[in-house]
Amino acid sequence: MDLQIIMEYLKGLKEHNNREWYQEHKADYEAAAAEFLKLVETLMIGLGKMEPGILLHEPKKLTYKLVRDTRFSKDKSPYNPAFRVHLSEGGKKPVPVGYYLMITPGASFLGGGLFADVFKEETAMMRDYIAAHGNEWEGIIGDATFRNYFEVKGTSLKNVPAGYDREHPQAAYLKHKSWYVEYPLADGQLTDAGKFVDNVLEICKVIKPFNDFMNRAMADSQFMNQP
């Protein structure tokens, strides 16, 4: 597995983000995509020891295309110079939450949790669960190892929404509409594929209690019952 093939291709695409360059370097794309798929397969094997359901999915179906939807964007660049994957027992569905890896020059990261704030039912489930299990939530996000890597991010309201205690110890998180964590990965970390995989899997272990809490909170989500 040669992750530098991935980075070199993405650097070229980032510098020449147009259809002509993309078509001329189709072979380079295929080579980079093949290396990324090897990475995904290796991570799935490692994560499968913690979450066996991940192994039920076809690796390629967990990845995302480079082509961007530019219809509603001021940025009309046709491609997103990034290889991305969502590793979860539910596949690419937003719930159950899993591990999101993006490799892109200068901005690679590994994350977990619920990134989008458009799922109103799931947002309500999370708020209700945090309100009822505040001590458990605090124990997870207040853990020394977790805090060494992360702080919980997400879009947030200005005030605690109606129906929740404004004085709740976790009031700051009841304002949230999404809850996620991100760990930046420097370009230099991809030079040694073996160490990179080990590092990602170790970070995933730190994310897991956070994800597990969220998945318990959203156990009745519509996404949980979808095939």
C-alpha cells in the first residue's frame, strides 16, 4: 500500500481542477483509487474486531466520488481533491454514526459523530439522551485521553431549546444541532502506510465510546431500520 500515490494524484488535481486534466490523468486516478481502496479494506479489517458489522459492507460502496455537485455553489470546481470514506456498521448512512476519513493535501482528518444538522428527529433524540444521561456524556467527553485528541464540535443554537433545562450541566451540548469530533492528519503521516493505519485505528478506539453513546441515543432513528 503506497499512500504517496494518493497524495501525489490529489496534489495534481488540486492544482489543476478541471475536466481536461482529470481526463488526461485517468490512469493516475485509477492507481490512486486502488491504493485508497487497499487502505479502506485494511481499516475495515482492523475496525471489524471492534464492530463486526463493518465487515458486511463492500469497501468501494463506503467511499465517495471526487465529482462535486456545483449547482448551488459559488465554487464551480468540478472535483473535490479528496478521497473519503465512512466506516460504519450502517455503511454510508449518517446513522449509525461511524468513522469518517478524508485524505486531501494539507487538510486530511479522521472524525466521528453526526456531522450534518438537517436530521431533526435524530437531533431531538440526541438532546433527549444527553439530558437523561448527562453524567455518562460528561464521563466520555471529559475523559483525559478523549480530551487530549478532541473537543466536541457542531452547529449550535444561541440558547437551550424549549423543553430543556437551561441550567442542565450539559446545557452547552443541548444547544447543538450536530455533534462531531475531528483529528487532523498531517501529510507527513502518510509516508509510512503501516504506521498510518495503526494510528488511525488507535484514534478510532478513542472515538468509539463517543460514537457508541450517540448510537444508543439514536437507536430508534429511521436510518437504523433501513437496509
